[in-house]
Amino acid sequence: MAAEDAIPTIDISPFVDGSSQDDAHQRVVTEIDNACREVGFFYIKGHGVDEGLLEEVHAGAKAFFQLPLHDKMRIEMADNKYMGRGYQAVGENVTKGRRDLHEALDVWREINDVAALRIPTQHLRTDVVQKMDAFVRGKNQWPDASFEALYTQYIAQMLKLGDVLVRIMALALGLAEDALSSLTDKSFFCLRVIGYPPPEDGASCCVREGGDSMQNGVGCGEHTDYGFVTLLNQDDTQSALQAQTLHGEWVDVTPRKGTLVVNLGDMLSVWTGGKWRATPHRVVNRGGQYRTSVVVFYEPNFDAYITSADGAAGGKSEKGVVYGEHVCQKIATNFSFIS
Ligand SMILES: N=C(N)NCCCC[C@H](N)C(=O)O
Ligand SMILES: O=C(O)CCC(=O)C(=O)O
Ligand SMILES: [Fe+2]
């Protein structure tokens, strides 16, 4: 099925320019509600982010990934001190026990007042607690100052947009516009800059033993995202990202110039009592070129307690989860090579 049949495009400009009429707002709220209930994936336009900036971050990503491996490894993530932050070489990220055919650079919110955080540790294994502690206290690793300046600006724009989206979503659930605000005012966001070699370059890109397990050519295995809303900026590579519909069918999320792709994460599913779902998706780069995507995950605060009691108009109640705990458990699995 073509994406245009399955994945809607929503013009959110009434909430961005702030000058529109009530009926324009209501149209957006209804469209978001339908998209969240029926697909969990949609494109947005009228988001107010400069198209030049959307393209500049791809140019920055391609330039970085083209550097010699040795240069990229200077800011390597797989070091205890830098748990979760920095560069991850091709084959280092693991999804469902298999190495993914991509490389990435991860930046997370830096938490300066760690002492004030209530870090939940009671349900976690000791080794995970240690990693989580290093991760939460960690500082980001940037390739250089101009890269940092560009992506810092980009993150700021995406956080604003994330806030607009969770306001529309609260309205779509029949709640006050700011119903999610206390859970996201210190969003433990993640910027993930990703590069996908074409599968024919496959395992030869992998710097570690076991790279041949990537022979199936999957750029990123099937998964759901961890938090609230994912803001995904794709390059023009055709046939790569795929989302799973409610009927279990995989559809291409074809790049549409000037749009961003939005999808829902695990915490929105919990918060809505399952009324909305975190949509499974995967990447298989069939586009015949090196693909980049620049993703900002707009997530709950690290210590936010997410429970359906808060948010689900009509959703069923279930036990809550602290976002920091969920994300750390997820990250821990991204490094364990099982099969
Ligand atoms: N939401 C984030 N950060 N996504 C990036 C990783 C993709 C899947 C991950 N290896 C997993 O198994 O969950
Ligand atoms: O590269 C993409 O289009 C999707 C990446 C993704 O799903 C993720 O990093 O969570
Ligand atoms: Fe994802």
C-alpha cells in the first residue's frame, strides 16, 4: 500500500502561527485524533521550521559520517563514561538481538541537577543501575563547535514543535491543552543523527566481529520508540522507513519534502491507556544510496511518572512507569548482542 493511502499529512499551522480561528484549530485536533487512533504515524506541514534548516542538518550529518572512522571514534559512545552519548559505529546498535546496519550520533538532555532527581532503581539489575547513573550524569560529545551550534538550534526548534504537538494531543483526548506540560517541561529529549549505508556495502562497514549477522541488510530492526512523540526528518532516499498499520501491514513512509514525520512512542500508549498505540516501524534502505535521517525524540521528563490515570479519557487504567527507568532499560538492550 502506498503511504499516501495509509499515512495522513496534517497542516498544523493554526497552532503555530497563533492567529487562527477556532474552527481551524478544531480541524487540526480532529485530524490528529484520527491519525493517533488509526495509525500512530503522520506527516506534518505548516510546522514553521525553515526548510533550509531541515536540509542543513542532513548536509551536516553526511559530512560527519563521511569522516574517517578513526575521527568519528574520538567521540565514541561505547565507553562507560559516555554511556548512551556520542558516536555509535555501524553494527553497534542492536535491535531484538540483531546488529543494525546503521551508524549514529546521539545527544541527550544534559541534567545538571542530578542530585535533585529521584532516580528509580528498585526494579533494575545492578549493572543497569550503574550504566544508568553514568548515562544520566553524562555530558554530550560533539564532533566540533559548528556542528554543536547547528544541532543545538535544531533541537530548540524541535522542542518547541514537540510542545505544540502534545498540546494538540491533549485537546484531542478531551483534556486541558496543558495536560502534558508538567510531564514534558524538562523533556529528556534525544537527538539521534543516523546514517544508513546501502545494504550492498553491508557488513564491510561493520568495525566489529559479527558484522556478517547484518547480511539481511536491515538498517534498523522493528521496534517502537520509547517516549511521547518522535520528530523525524528524512532525506530524499526512497523506500527506507516502513510503519506497520493496525492490520499488521507494512507501508512505506515515503519522504515528502518540507514535512516532518511524527510517530507515537510507548509512553503515549501508557498515558492514553492503550487508546493510542506506539506504532512498530523499521528501516530497510532499498534506495540505492547512503541515507541520513535526523530524529528528535520529544519525551517525558526523566523522572516523570506516566500513568493512564492522568491522561486517558476512557482509557483503561494500568500500572504506571517512570520514564527514566523505561528508557534506561531500553538503552541497555541496544548494546546486547544475543543471536
Ligand atoms: N527510540 C530510539 N532511541 N531509537 C533508536 C534505536 C532503535 C531501536 C532500538 N535498537 C531498540 O531496540 O529499541
Ligand atoms: O531513520 C529512520 O527513518 C527511523 C529511525 C528510527 O526509527 C529510530 O531511530 O528510532
Ligand atoms: Fe524509531
